[in-house]
Amino acid sequence: MRLSAVRRVAQKEILESVRDRNFLVNVVFLPIFLFPLMGFGVMQVMQIQSGASSRDIAELAIDRGTPAAVEDSLRAAEQLRLVPPPSSFDGTPDGFRAWREAEGADALLTWTTGERDTARLWFDGSRERSERARDDVAAAVDEWRLDREKSELVAVGLSESDLEPFTIESEDLASARQRGQEILAAVLPLFLMMMLATGSYYAALDTVVGERERGTWETILVSPLARAEILVGKYVFVVASSLTSLVLNLLSMAIFLSFVLRMLGDDLGEKIQLTLPWSAGLIVVGVALVAALFYAAVVMLLASTARTHREGQAVLGPVYLLSMLPGIVTAMSQDPFTMKQAVVPLLNVATLFKSVLGGEMPLGPILVTIAVLVAATLIVLRLASRAAARDDLFVGRQISLKELLKS
Amino acid sequence: MSARIGSFVRKEIREIVRDRRAIILSFVMPILVYPVMFSLMSSTERKSEEKVQQEVHRVAVTGAPEVRDALADLERVEFVSLPADPKKAIADGDLEAWVEAPDTLVREGDEAPVVRIWHHVSHDKSRNAEERLQEALARAAERVKDARYQAAGGHGSLGDLVTLVTVDVATKEETAGAEAGRLVPYLLVMTLFIGAAAVSTDIVAGEKERGTLETLYLVPVPREVIARAKFFVVWGATIITGTLNLASMAWCYRSGLMGDASVDVSALSPAGLGLAVLLIVPLAAVVAGIMLGLSALARNVKEAQLQLMPVMLLAIIPGMLASGQAVKLSPVTALWPIANVALAVRDGLLGQMSLPLLGLVFVASVGWGFLVTRWTAGILSREDTILGFSPEPLFAHTTGGRRRATMLALAATVLAFFYVGGLLQTWKLLLGLGLSLWVVLPLLGAASLRFAGSGGRLADVLSLRAPRPLALLGAVLLALGVGVPLFFGVMKLQGTFLPMPENFMGDFGGELGDAGKPLMLFLIAISPGICEELVFRGVFLGLLRRVGTVRSAVLISSAGFALIHLSVFRFAPTFLLGLVMAGIVVRTRSIFPSMLFHAVYNASVMLVIGEGLLEPSPLTWGGSVAVFLAGVLLVRSAAARSGEGGGRFSPTGEESRRAP
Amino acid sequence: MTERIRVQDLAKTFLGAKGEEIRAVNGVSFACREGEVFGLLGLNGAGKTTTLRMLSTVLTPTAGTALVNGHDIASDPQAVRESIGFLSGTTGLYPRLTAEETLRFFGEFHGLEGDRLNSAVERVLETFGIAKYRTQRCEKLSTGMKQKVNIGRAVVHDPPVLILDEPTSGLDVLAAATTLEFVESCRAEGKCVLFSTHIMSEVERLCDRVAIIHEGSVRASGTMAELRERTGQKYPEEVFRAVVGNVE
């Protein structure tokens, strides 16, 4: 295999794709503009919801037994309006429901006094407004109880200060930077996996299937290049495009995140700092590169079984979705990064990202991850080169994956 | 005729059915994806919860024995002696937490003794330990308090002086409905789009690619019939995907794969699901129409997918409005496309169904579907879309081409300004604001002018003409008069159906507040007055007037101006301001009065209304309206004197380019 | 003999990259009669395809009129499409439909039903010898078979006028021969065939009359003999070159 030939093939691919509007939109435009735009749209939706929610006043009825102090603090609650209690209430859920239907109220508080008081709140847990009323009532009742406790303490000769024998303070040893890393570790792995997949997906489709569809596959095959050279040249291109999309996405995500942090207020900036130590950054980039190599190999192998773009998508679509799963699993699990994960391709990448971004870098699993990925890449590439040598691919017959693996 | 539509529909269906991969991709996959994804997610979650349940936390406790005793009965805690450097041990993960209590809990002075829990949020175990210790210490505090109370002669515990008993009357169906209502409406909208995209790409762009669309259009039936047949097929397929996905989601909820494990979601109400199916029908028409129309504009499958993706991703955002219960289904929201169905499905799952509103949602959706379908039918009978060539390059030097180029430049300016400006302001707020107004925006304007301009003198395009003094005076009066109606009229009115979240405007002013008045005036009043005017009332209004009517130019440039303010709450007011300013430019034929207007208006908002110095009263209302009307009269008379009463503006040499 | 196609000053303009007008067809006129094969000769890009697409009503003309089987292409496009069979290199077949289904659907699209549809489909299957492959999907057929199905698709409704746009381009010898035989049989049945090509041997073999179209307008028309006489050339290629001038 001649490197100059490989380079030339890769150059041709890159030139072609840079001139392709569709490709540019997918790899450049979407990450830079669409995702921030979507994030922005989602923020607008959240603001509309929060605006609507500030107007959403719950109606609460309290019966006459309720202490005046509780009533006052409920009256002062911002999103609560007190309404007259039902004239007759039988104390059953159905009774409450019937009254609610008639009056349109959200919750009902009854109060029985005695040596020990009992407050009973009727509400509907499936309605947000009613739940909010419950929270307000619970706060008011707590407040009243504290007052009672104080007077009880004073009555037995203790002081008000005995109400709180000690205060509990939680001291977080994590720095603003580590807190930032925590956020990155939660958000980035899934995102990184998605971007690796997206970049190689389009490039592979275009360079393998697109070429066949445009009828240029034959043209390049009859050139005096070895098939392996063509294959590796295309492979280099797929890896490059996957990394490009990754980098652009990270940039746009970083910008968007800092934008959001600023919108949320400045004091947050002191508590959370979105930076990575160099070592972690290097490991993530390095592993992302290896993962891109593996990913590109898999996607190219799969793409070579298809004749048309549509077929290619039918093959790659499910794989694309499935490759999100390790990212999802990792985001939800608290497992540390061990050898167990390191031997499973893709799962190891996602777990590694999470662990390293969170500030933990276990050397063994990291090395195993890289080794596993490299080995898997070589195997897949071998399969792909065998596939490229097949004549039925040359004539554009669609072959099944099983057939390909058997060869 | 209906028989012919029938045979067209049958042909399309047969083709789709024969395409096994498309069926797998668009019907089977999504249905399988939910169960797989959700079962995986919930099993991972359950596993990690179990793990937390079994975690043994290493905790060091120092200080008062009461605290140590109170924590002693905690299970799964290994009490260790304090390491030499406890903070380092915690940071290194050798210790989960250190409870540091004072030597005695006896109070000295006013301050209560403080018990500290040292931990590290980056370590999951440490975080979990901290949560448990918080709870245990709070209980311990209660116990210490009760012990003191009883020692002093009190009876029983203080904690149960009052017991709050909550009775949740929600039925199983309602609880399940509330839980499902958070996610299902949104997912439903998404799956409808995915299903419609898969089928519509094949049925139009795919046919074009295979070269069969031309064959089909040779058949002696009106083109609308073919368009209608294709629409029916996509619609039907979308309904089927939606219903199947709904069934799959319902099954996920019923079998406990989806949703909060603590909520019994096995009881989703059949009525709610039925309603959802019913509403899928009109919504599918809207979605199918959009996807079909866009797909028809593409020349091949690849292009179609490219066009569909961004639209799809942005179009499903309204569906998220239904993720909470705050946004209600009202006569207003019932009219919004896509969002109305999401809200109605949410209410249906909750068991809250108001028939008139549902009727309105249904009618509105049918109406939107009808509009979209007409647009689609129009596209599908155009010869360029059938043959798959563009009759005219996108940005040709024709009126249409220039119009498209200008619109694209406007969109790009808004996006780039949002992006670069946001970036600069995150870096350094004041400098960033200055740079984005004085560097980024002018650069974008210049680039737009280069890209979309069609010649003509720069001064003509930008309306750089000396204004009459009267026009300047009128602009000042308008700016002073418009504040009260805008703030206490328009914004208030908007607030009734689009309430602003609290502290929405607050944080921005707060941050800038440190800057000092002169700098603020420069950044908030003078700079926008010059830079934003040059770009929106100069470049875009100027360019748009050359490719269309003055009215559309005013409307579109104002919409662009409103969009750079980047908030759904500021859109209406800034749009109205844009209209006023564009009106000033059109009437006075000069950009300087609108610059003055912009600067004076922003300054007045900052110095008077923003400071709360003006309250709405009949006097301020009357005064404002009078000043505003005086401004209108002045600007009009200035226009009349310069001989341009009508406002239709045609520089020489450009007239012939305008479409007749 | 009745006139089946009458084209009068037909023109079509597209817009170019700089907004300039590109006249693809610039005032073409000719007429074809029943029982006649009329050839439209020209280089690639001469305007043949655009003219034929206008006659098949897929494109609307910018100027001029044309009558096909007595129907105006602008005011009554549907009646025009009812009376023509159109075949070109770009009228594809549905890969996932079988040969018989293709014929059946297109029969239905033309309004055939019941027995009439059945007999039309059977007739086509038999005439073109594709009965054996009736249940095969079009994607599986050989090029020749595909061409036969495509021709069958175009004539299943037995139209009086056939418009063929370079029907033999890209076909192998046998498939091309099938097409040419089909054209001859049409003439024998008294149909009017409008036929565009740039292959001179086909012209010699089939065309009763020809029009040579170049840069969007008709440069000469008549029988081959007339054209030979007018140009003084013997071989059709030479005749063609003499008419369009030396274009390189």
C-alpha cells in the first residue's frame, strides 16, 4: 500500500465533500447552528412554562378550626388563594372530589385541635397545582409547629434557642472546577458518542454508497490504485469528518453551555467552572480519536453492504440508534470505570469519558480500552477490505451482512 | 375520479409494503426502540439504586458524644478514626465523609453550635453518604431537643404537636395519566414526524431519484389527484406509525418499563388513549403535509432527508410545552399547531377533557392540515419539482433570486449575531456588547449587502440622506411617546396570554448596572441606535424594498430585528418598534431620524421606565399618546414636504427589476 | 390523412445563473399526421426533449401553441395526456412493482376498468412477449425486458399518438431493435409517432419526415429525400451537418 495513493484518495474525498452542500450542512451547519437553536427553543419553552406557572394560582379551602397563624401564612403565600370551605364535607375522597368538581378548588385543609393537633389535607397528586398547594400547606404547618414548640419549650423553663440544639452545615470539598467537571461528566459522554456516530454516518454513506449511486465507483476502481489504497483513503476521510464534526460540536456546545450559565446568573459562575485539566482533555481527545477509528471502520463495513442511499440508511439507522445505548447506560449508572467495562467496545468509551471528565483516570482500564478498540478496529477493517475485494460489491449487488461475514 | 385516486393510493401502498427495509425502519424500529431503551434505562437505574442501598460508607465523626451516639445506629456505615488529613482523604476517596461536631452542644452566645458534614460531590459515594448523614443528623437534632424537653419536665415529643396527614384523592388512572402526560405527548409528536419523514422521502424524492415521477405525471389525470393520493398515503402511514407508537408507549407504561417506579402506571385510562388516537388523525395531516411538501422540493432522497431533519428537530419543540401542567389548553393555545394536540393529549391522559376545547383543537388541526396540504399540492404540481431540476438558480440575479438571497442573509445575520454576540458577551459582558454592536453587526450587514445586493448607490440603499429638522423632532417625540403604550399597553396585554416569568428582565440590568451611566447610555442607547439601525433599517429594509413591496420589506425587516432580541417575550414589542422605525425611514427617506428614535427610546426606557419613575395613570397615558400623535404628524408633514407622501420608493434603475 | 400533432411557434425559456434568459426552445413549428413517423433530429441540448415534454404537458410552454389529437396542450392538458403514449430515457419503472402490476396500474390510471383493463393488459403482455415475466418485479428484469414493459406501459391504453424521446438510448442491440420494430408496427396500425433521436440510421429506417432542430429552432424539415436534394448531400450525417452548419 502506497501512502501517497492513500493520501490522494483521501484528498479527493475531502475536496468532493467540501463542495457538497448536503455534506457541509450535516457536518458543519447542523452542529454550529441547529443545536444551539434547538437549545434556545427549548429554553423559550421553559420560560413560557415558568411564566404560565407563575400565573397558575391554586385554590385552597381551610375549615374554621385552622389556627389564625396558619391561615395568615397561607394567605401570604404567593400562588395560593383561600376560598370558603364546603358547607358540608363527609370526609371521604368522593366527597372531596364532588366538592372540587362543583367549586373548581384544588385542595382542602381540615384541622382538629386537641392535645396533639391533626391537620388533614385533601389534595390531588396528579395535578401540579394541587401539589403546589400541598407544599404551601406543609410549609405553613411547619412554621406553626415551630412556634408551638418554642412556646412549649419556654413553658417548661427552657429557652427558644433550645429549638435548634445544633445546625447542620454541608461543606463540599469539591472546587468550582470539579463541580464543572461533574456537569461535563454527566452531559458530555452521551453527546460525544452521538457526535462520533453522526460524523462518520454521513461521511461513510456518502463515500461508499454515494459513490456507487453516482456511478463513480467503477471509475475509481478502474484506476491503477489498489483496492486497499482506495479503502484506506476513504477510511481516513471518514475518520477525519467524524473528528471534524466532533470538534465543531464540542465548540458549539461549550459556547452554548457558557451562554446558559450566564443567563442563569453570575454567582453560579463562581460555583461552577467549566474547564478541564490538560491531562483529562488529552486522554478524552486521544480516546475519541481511537473511538472514531473504530466507529468509522464499523460504519464503512456496514455501508458497503448497501447499493443506494436508502438502503445504506436502513442498515446504518438501527446501528446509529443502538450505539447511543452505551452513552445512555453510562449516564444513568454510578458504576466506576473498571476492567469489566473496558473490554466492551463503545461501552468502554462512554464509561471512560465519564470517568476521565469526572476527574478519575484509572490507568489500567484506559489502556485496556485503547487496546480493545484498536484490536476491534483491525478486525473490522480486515472484514471491510475483504468486502471491498468482492466482485458482487463491484457490480452493485446488495449483499447481506451474514454473507459478508462468511466470506 | 375517486376510483382513480384509489388506484393511485393502491399503487403507493403496494410499493411501500414491498420495501421491507423502509417498513422496518419507519414502523418496526420505533416500536421496538421504546421498550428496549426504557427497559435498559430503568434496569440500569434500578441496579445503581440497589448498589447505593448496599454501599457501606466510611465516616469519621468527631466532637460531642451526643452526635456520635445519635449516628451510631446507622446501618451500612463504617465508623473510622479521623485520618491525619481528613479533607485530603475525602478528596482522594479514602473516606466518604467527616462529621465535625463541636466538643459540646451547649450553646455559647446567640449562635447555635454547628455540625459540619465534609464531603465531595464529585464522588458518588461521598454524595450518597452526605445525603444519609443529613437525614440522620436532622433526626438526631429532634431527639436531642425532645430529650432536653422531657428532662425539663415536658411530656412526649415536640415533633407531633401537629401531624399533617395528606390524603391524595387522585385515582390510579389519574396518577398514571399525570406521569405519562409528561412524556407521551412530546414523544408522540416526535414519532409522527419520524414516520412521516420516512414515507414522504420515498414517495416523492425517492420516485424522482428512480425516475418514475415523470412517468407518473404522464398519466391523464389532474396533477392534484396525484398529489392528493400521495398525501393520503403519507397521512395514513403517519397515523399508523403514531398509533402503533402510542400502543408501544402505553404498553411500556403498563408493564412498568417506563415511568417512575413508585407510581403505579398500569392504569392508563383507555379514554385518554382513545382521545390521543383521535387527535393523531388531524395532527398527522399537518405533519404529513409539511414533510411531503419539503420532500417534494428535494431532488433526491439524500437532499430530502437533509431538508427534513432541521425542520423536524425544530418543529417538535412546541410539543415540549406539554411536559408540565402549567401551560393550559385554552381557546388561544388550542389554535397553535402541533402544541395544541400535545396539550390536549396531556389533558386527555389526565382525564380532564373539555369537549368545546377538544373540538376547537380538532377543528384547528384540521384547518392547519388543510392549509399545509394546499401548500404541498402547489409544490407537487410545479414542473420543476416533478422533473427534479431547478428552473432558476437559488440566488439568481432576478427579483426572486435577490429576494431569496436577502432572506437568507437576514436569517444568517440573526443566527450569527446570536452566536458570535453571545460568545463575546459571555467572555466580557460590556466589551462583548460593544464589540458585537460595533464590529459583528456591521460586518454581517456589509456581508449581506455584498451577497444580496443588486447594485445601486450605497447611500440610496441605506437611506443615508440628510433629514429635515422637523423629521428629527418628530422622531424624538415618537420615541418619547411610545414608551408608555408599549410597556403598560402592549406588554401588559401580552402578559395576559403569555405571562413572563418573574425576574425575566432583572438580571440583565443588574449586571450592566455597575458600568456607570455614561457608558451604559453609550452601550444601550447610542450604539444600538447607530449599528442596529444601519443594518436593519439600512441594509435589510433597503435591500428588501428593491425586491418586493414596501409593506413586506417593513414587515420582514422588523421581524428580523425582533428575532435578534432572542426571546419569545420580547418579540412583539421589538417587532412593533421595528415597524415604527421602518415607517419613519420610509416616510422621511432618511435613516437618521430612526437612529435618533432608537437612541432616545432606549435611553428613556433605561432612565425613566426601567427605574420605575413612571407609573401608568390617565395623565401619563394621555400625555404619551398626545406626544406620539404629535410625532406622527411631524414625521408625516416632513415627508409631505419632501414630496414623498405615499412612501413607495423607487430609485432610478431599479424599477425595471421589480416583478410586475 | 388527419393531422395528429400541430406545433406552432412553441417556445420555452428558463432562467440562468445570472438571471439571464436561456431559450431552450425558440419558436418551433411542425406538424405530424396519422400513420406517419415523424423524426425530430438534433444534437444533445438542441431542445428536442424540452419540446417533447411540452407536448406531453409535463412542461408548460412560455409561448406558442400546440394541438395534440385536436386538444390544446395549454388549455386541455388532461385530454392530451389521454391520447398520447410517452416514452423516454427518463420515464422509469417502479422497481418494486411487477411487470403486470405496472401495466395494470397504468391502465387504471388511464381510466381502464374491468374486462377492458384485463384485455388491454393481456394484449400488451402478449404483443411484447413479456407474459412469461408478468410476476417478476421490474428491478429483476433485464434491460430488454424492462424496455418492453416500459413500451407496454406507454401503449396500454392504445393511444393514437406516440411520443418517443430517444427511446433507444442506453439500450442494447436487441432492446433497441424491439423498440424500432414497435415503432414500425405503430405506423402500420395508423398511429402517429413523433420520434426524437440523434442516431441517423434510425432516421433512415423509420422516419417518413424529419425536422432538424438546432439551438432551439427548426432549421429544416421535410422527407429525407427532400433534404438530400436541398443540401446536395448523400449521407444523412452530411445532410445534418449541412443544415446545422459546422458546429464543434
